[in-house]
Amino acid sequence: MKASQFFISTLKEAPADAEVVSHRLMMRAGMIKKFGAGIYTYMPMGLRVIQKVERIIREEMNAAGAVELTMPVIQPAELWQETGRFDKMGPELLRIKDRHERDFVVQPTSEEVVTDIARQELRSYKQLPKNFYQIQTKFRDERRPRFGLMRGREFIMKDAYSFDRDRESAQLSYQTMAQAYRRIFDRFGLRYRAVAADSGAIGGDLSEEFQVIAATGEDAIVYCPTSDYAANIEKAEALAPQGPRPAPGQPMTKTPTPGKSTCAQVAELLGVPLATTVKSIVLATDVLDEQGAVAQTRIWLLLLRGDHDMNEVKVGKLPGLAQGFRFATEAEIVEHFGCKPGYLGPVGTRKPVTVVADREVAVMADWICGANEADFHLTGVNWGRDLPEPALVADLRNVVAGDPSPDGKGVLAIERGIEVGHVFYLGTKYSRAMNATFLDEDGKPKLFEMGCYGIGVTRLPAAAIEQNHDERGIIWPDAIAPFTVVICPIGMDRSEAVAQAAEQLHRDLLALGVDVILDDRGERPGAMFADWELIGVPHRITIGDKGLKEGVVEYQHRRDSAATRVAVGEVLALLKEKLGV
Amino acid sequence: MKASQFFISTLKEAPADAEVVSHRLMMRAGMIKKFGAGIYTYMPMGLRVIQKVERIIREEMNAAGAVELTMPVIQPAELWQETGRFDKMGPELLRIKDRHERDFVVQPTSEEVVTDIARQELRSYKQLPKNFYQIQTKFRDERRPRFGLMRGREFIMKDAYSFDRDRESAQLSYQTMAQAYRRIFDRFGLRYRAVAADSGAIGGDLSEEFQVIAATGEDAIVYCPTSDYAANIEKAEALAPQGPRPAPGQPMTKTPTPGKSTCAQVAELLGVPLATTVKSIVLATDVLDEQGAVAQTRIWLLLLRGDHDMNEVKVGKLPGLAQGFRFATEAEIVEHFGCKPGYLGPVGTRKPVTVVADREVAVMADWICGANEADFHLTGVNWGRDLPEPALVADLRNVVAGDPSPDGKGVLAIERGIEVGHVFYLGTKYSRAMNATFLDEDGKPKLFEMGCYGIGVTRLPAAAIEQNHDERGIIWPDAIAPFTVVICPIGMDRSEAVAQAAEQLHRDLLALGVDVILDDRGERPGAMFADWELIGVPHRITIGDKGLKEGVVEYQHRRDSAATRVAVGEVLALLKEKLGV
């Protein structure tokens, strides 16, 4: 490819609304162009990256036995009504009407359509297992789209769906995909982790996220540097502390803490570690009557150590809370505690509440909590002596760095990641809702056991950039770079020798199947180098008149701080070695 | 590929709503699956065809210097309001609102978005010419979607848009695309014609349709078997007849024709050739006042020979009619002719009308037309003697087979075609509406000269089938077949020799890069052959125990009526020759 036949458009400054580095660099490198909130054109330079991502995914999906098809972007509402998602999903599901006022959705995923295909086409156990996938445009009407391709509304996703005759086979299909994903992410050339994720109501451990490691990532990833353990923060279990609860050492004392309504403020005022304080979180669960009105409300008091954060996923699985909970209103809090938030605690509530203690809190002695009276806290509080043992002890919190690893093989560390893939065992969630069955060997209809497997195709380049960039621009891994090699001739229009050498190398690399671009635009060296460093092509060959007279050209990897001189006769061999071709 | 790892689903019967052969065969061969009117999933077997079509298009578009990008499916209405198409287009433009009640459209094409890209990105004449293309999902909310992929609502189109600094350069860009299209259609392996098409208000001859020849085609294609002339029926000119108008030979006579209101009925009643009758078509044009109300209406009487059909495109270009015309209402007809339709004519109208004669009618003598009185016609009518010469003589009709070719090199023939591609010179239609300019060499802003170039990617397979099928199923050209070769082993599960030979040939062909499928499903020979004949794989190798003992296998092309025996050692050489690999 010659630059003059391609389209290159770089910017000195990113637009003001580009908040994250990948968004800024993709805009500046001319890879995307905005056409409304979260809606982008993939410009020629960006599309090349996306197409390479797609090619790797397609090759590995095919190799793993998945079969490609393409489902509609605009899908009839009927199928979405069968699973209830047409009504249940929030406004991120874009619902539209056609000219005949019939309801449609713009696909955010395709569980309904693919399950409909399965129930029509996969009639016998002999046709199973089967895994269908597509690489196709999706739409999610995000309330606040931002960060460029990281959280767009229109995006490209690879979504795959497996159908199996039983749970064991479904778990094999899941493992096949999990392995394929490792090969895919290995080929992308990115640092990533496959982390255990929560599988919600389905249960079991068959849910993994593929997270690209980046300091700017939205997600906290928990891992154990001395073992294989890795999970997202929602999933990672905080083990119960070892050893018994210490005996009480202090009397319970009501202590004035005027205006100090947070654990941190109280700890500072009293000059004690934050870890000796306990925070109170008040939740409510409603029981509805047959008319859907609230018949009864139960108030829950969750107790966590002052330096810990509540984990809503874990809380949402507790008995009594799994059917849905909400934060209590201020009126409910005053009614039950006789006090406004900021000074709440489990001792001496006005009305009975259900006390749930985090595992850490359950083994604390001499702790500090609110006195249920404005501007007062209690110190020296002890279970059993000052208040009854908690109704329930459970893991309520996010793990923190230094916690023991759940596999018992070390302590946990935490880093940031960007989720770009997810493999998920669905069970019969969709097949049951849509009555999607096949005839099993015994002649009886059975529900399909399903799995779903996604990769954010257009999100991946953004994640790759968050991980690989410097102050000059993007640094692509070879496998997904828009071009693998750029040839930068200096003064190509003035020097026949430079032009000939550049054209010859260009032809030689094309003949080797290398994705090379020859910059024949006639830009000055400074501007030319700046463009390619911004765009992030990993390998650069610079050809100049002076060097040619000495029989050398220059090679520089995008990560190198300086160029290396290479004899003209050896440059091809060098590149073959660098590129592994 | 092995059939057991792929997905094959054939049907004995097509669904009742599949009216045309391509729709029936694509449904029966399991290539598409319907999810609502005009909305289909491209199933694995169909997607392979579509991907091969896309690959050929992409290679030739790139070779022709076009640059690929991907524009959004969901596009903000603002750009569509700039060109006025948001309001002007009919309900086939699917308009939607997002969660914030902002207006969007689902792209039917992308002139607005690409012109916006050009006006932002192509700032200097030095960046021109430039041609951007995409292969992307489109939506057109057809009132009556039908014929499967032939007239769907959601479909895939390749759309390209060229930007040039002046008309001459734009014509070069147009010709480059027209040539690329010829290479693309040549590679598809289909019989097609590039026919001149009408370029509407733009004028000039720079509009060609690429029509796949098929007896079932919707479009009439006019061509000259003894020259290069080819045009669609809207465009093909009917030349003025040679020689002068004959002298009158009969007196004008009012003749009773009770109940005979069509030319055909009158000709039959009077025992004269249909070509001696003249049909009257009454049109109206309205002049609006400043409030948009009709200030004045002009009535036009168009005269065509009884055996000719009016060509609305040609009529729409006549002076006085080019701003839009309509058929006159019955009230208007009675007011001007004193008679209801069926017996109208130009002689003795109640009020003056503007008479426009087709070129053929203008040179007729002694013709027959309505008498402007129910149940009466006039015979022996002659221009000049019985009525004034027409206000205008023009080409008003569709050509018919046997008309002289407009290039003077023979006579015209007509066949049917299916439009699958269109190249079109747009001029400044969109750049003017959107004020899309670049800085020309003289430092002044100039409007882009544009062209647009489409190929119906998902329509093409349907057109290919309309052209290439028999009673057993589809017959794909090699280039776009879902698989090029199918290996059918007989009794693979019983015979180790058959299994080994089949697997070996499969490996050998894969190594040659041949797109081969080995049918290892264990179907009986009859069912297996029927499946592959329905699916339309062009080359079949059958391997059986009996043949192997004699050292032979069987080769059969899908068009062959019987199989040919081939020595086992020669089958690879035979296939290499057949496939040109």
C-alpha cells in the first residue's frame, strides 16, 4: 500500500470531549470519526485494525468448531417478548417501529434469535453440540456514551452461542470456548487476564471475563501473584478471618463525635485506626401483595469494617435479599433507628432490624459504631455482651490487596482491567423461556443447555491503546497494527536512489505478504515520523540519500528510543526475523 | 471442512410465501432463514456465498484505488435534514428516536455521512480524487418486501462514493469504477450486461446498471446483438422513423365502437392492425401559488401508437412536464374532453389541451382515435387536415424488439435482467446541498464533483440463482459457491478404504487451497446427492468401495447429466485443471 492511495488524516489536538487516552489517540490518528454520541465511522486506518481483530477471532472460532452466520440487526419484537426482555430491559434496548407500526429492536445481543434458530433447526441430539457465532453491528442506547469506542452505542461484537444436550456437554463447550479465547487473546499480543466472574442467578463457576490489563481500566481485577487465581472484584471471595474473636477489653462508652458522620472522620477524631470502626448500611426488602402493592417491608442493617466497601453482588445473593433489595429511605431509617444517617449502629435500635455482619466484623472486639443519636458514637462495642450475635455472618465486602487468596496459595493483588471478552454458561435460561427443545436419545424433548461468548470487536482496539501508548502516540502489537511496517523515504521526490530503494523494499515486503505502507506523500521527515508514531505502526524503515551512499537504511521499532543502522542488503532478513515471516 | 463440523439444513418443500425460484431454493438449501417480512438471518451456507461475493468486491475495489471505511448503521437525522432527504424520502426511510427522543435514521445509503466526511477531511485539491467505500448493513422499509433476498428490508450493500475537483476528473473516477465493476462481475462468473441507465436530473450519460441476465428478471434490458449498445428500458431511445409522413388517403369518419374503449378492442372490431390506432393519455401539471395552493392546472394529451407503452422517465423530461406531472382526474378529463376516458382523442376537445405526439404518431396518416363521445371513434384522422400539427413531437415510448438501435448498428432485442449494481455520476447534488467544498489550486472553495457506486451484496446470490438453477436445485459458479468441491463417500462408516481415500483427497484439496467439504454425515447416497445438488456445489467427487477396487472414483460437474469415472491417481490433476489451481 502506498500512502498516496490510502487515506491518512492526523490531528495535532484531540477534541475536547475525548477524555481517555485511547479516545484521544484514535481521534488524533484519524481512526474514528464521531457522528453523534457514541456513534462513529470507522475510518480507513481504524477499520484495518478492526478487520485484523475480526480475522483472528474468525480463524480461532472456526478452528474451535463454531459455525458463522449473520443474524439481523433489526429484530422483530415477538422473540424478545417471549423471553420478557422486550419489557424488562431498560432504555438501553433501542425499540423501534416500522412503517406498519410493528415493534422491532436493534440487536444489543442475539440470544432470542439464535435460540429460535436452534429450536427450529436443531431437532435431534445427533445435531449437538453446535455453536453459532456472528461478527455483527450491535446497538446499546447508553445513557451516557463516552470514551470513544470504549463505551459507544453502535459497536461491533462477536457473539457466539453454544447448544448442548446436557450440562456436562455444555461445560465442555464452555471450556472449548474459554480455550479458544485464550488463543485469540494470545494472538492479539496484549497483556490480559481471564478472571472468574459472577454468574448471577445461574450459579456455578462457569463465567470468565477476559480483561486487558491497563492502569486506566474501569474494572478492578483481583489476582494472586503466586498462583493461578484471578477474579473480578464482584466475584473474588473475602475469606473468613483465621482465629477466634478476641475477648472484650473495653467497656461500651457513648462518646461525643459532633459533626463526624463518617468512619474516617470518627477514626481521626478519636485517634484510632479506621479498621476499628464499623459502618452501618441500611437496606430494605419489600414483600408485595397480590395487587403489587407493598404489603410488608423488612429493614436490614449490614455491618462492614470502616475501611471496607460493600459488594452488591455478594449482598444480592444473601438469603432474604436475593429477590431484590433497595437502600432504605431516610424516613425508614428514622423510623427504625430513631436517628438520621451518619450515627447509626446496631445497639439500641428503635425497632427491630435484621443485623448482617461481614465476616471481618463478626470477629472484631472493642469496635466503634454510631450510637443511634446525632453527634454520638459508641466505642468498645462487643458482640454478645452489648448486643446479640448477628442474625447472619457473610462475605459482604470487596477484597482488598493483601487479603488471603481464596485458593490458599498466597495473598491477593489488585490491578485495573478493561473487559473485552466474556464466556458464560447460560444453562436453560433462554431455552426454558422460549421452550427450545430437541429430541434426546430417549425420544423425549429436552431443553438446550446453552452458553454465550462475546468479544467487543471495536472495544478491543481502544483497550489495546490504553495498554500500549506513550506520549507520542499508539504502539500497536504487530498482529492488530493497521500496518506492520512503514517505509519512510526522506526526499523521495528529489532522490532517484531513495525512491528506487523504497519502492524495491515495498515490493519485496508485499511479496512476503507483509502488511507494509510506503509513505510517498512527500511530507518533511519530522511531520512524517510524528504521523507514524501517532498512528503507532510498530516497525519503521527510514531510507535517506546519505545513508544509501554508505549502503545503510535505518530500522526503528515503535518502542525503541533510537534507530539502528542496517546494511541495505540485510534489511529484509532483519524484518523477516522481527516479524517472524 | 467436514460436514459434521458445519451446519447443513435442507428442506424438501419451500415455505408457501416463497414466490420466486431463488427464494425457494435459498430457503430449501438452508441458506437463509426468515425473521419477519424482508428480514433474514444469513445461515452458515448462505453466509459463505455472501462472504465470497464481499471478498471479490473488496479486492477489486482496493485494486481500483478505493479506500474502505465503515459508516454507522444508525445515523443522526441532522445530516439527512441538510439534504432534505429526512423529510422528502418516503416511509422506506426508517426513522427512529433514541432514548433522548433525538431523531435518527437506519441507513438505506450513506451519501450524507460520506459527504460530511469529505467536507471535513478533504480540504485541498491535493487530496483528490478520493473514493470511499463500505460493505455494510442497510435497511429500506419496503412496503411489500418479498422474493427473499431480492427485495428485503435489511440487506448488505457495497456503496462507494467518489470525490473529485472537477467534472472531467469525476468522469475519470466514474470510468474507473465502471471498469472495476466489469472485473467484479466477470469474476462472479455470471452472464450480465452493463446497460446505460437514466441519470435523472443530473443529465449526461454517466449512469450504468449492472444487470444479471435472467428470464425472471424484473427489468427489461434493451440491447443490440450486432453492436455494443445496451440500455435499460427507461433509457433506450426510440429513434424517429425514417421517411416522410404519408399523404392522407381516407376521409375522417366518425365510427360507432360501442363498448370498445381500448385500442386493442377497436382494432379488433374494425379489423385493422393495432398499429393504426392511437391511444390518448391525459396528464396534468399544476402551478402552485405562494401559499402552495394550486393556482393553475394545465392539461396535456399524449398520443402514442396503440401497440406502444408510455415511458414515464422520458415523459418526465419534456419541457413543461419536467417539474412534475400527474395523471389527470376523471373530472378534469370530462371538463376538457366532454367525454369519459375510453373514447378520448385530440380532435374537437371541449377545452384546449396541449397535444404531444410520439415520434411514431407524428408521421402516421389515416389513424384511429377516440371521438370524444362515448362509443365512438374517428377513423382516417390526419394531421394538418383534421387537426393542427401537435404542439410537441417527442420520444414518449418504450422501445420494442425490432426497433432500430440508437447507435445505428442494427435492430434492438430485449431480455430480462436483475439489477445488482449501479454506477452513477452525481455531480454536485449532495455537495451543493451540504456546502461540501475543498480549496482548489486557485485558493478558492469549490464544490466536490461526486459519483456513487452500489452493489447489492445480498441480492447478488439471489440473482445468481435466478440465472443458474435446474429442477434439482442451484448451480453456483465456482467463484461464489459455498463450497467449490464436495466429496461424497459412499458407506464411509463401513469401508475403511472409502474413509481413507475420502480423507486423503480432502487433505490434498485443502492443501491446494480449494474450498472443499467432505460429507461425513453418513447419509444414504440418494439423500446425500440430493442435498448437494440442491445446495449447488459445482464439483462433486463420489468415492465408493466398488470403484476403489477398480481404482476409480467418480467426478460430476453440477451441470453434467452423468458422472465420469476417473482413476484415483488422476483425480487431483483433473480437479486442478477444472478449478484452475
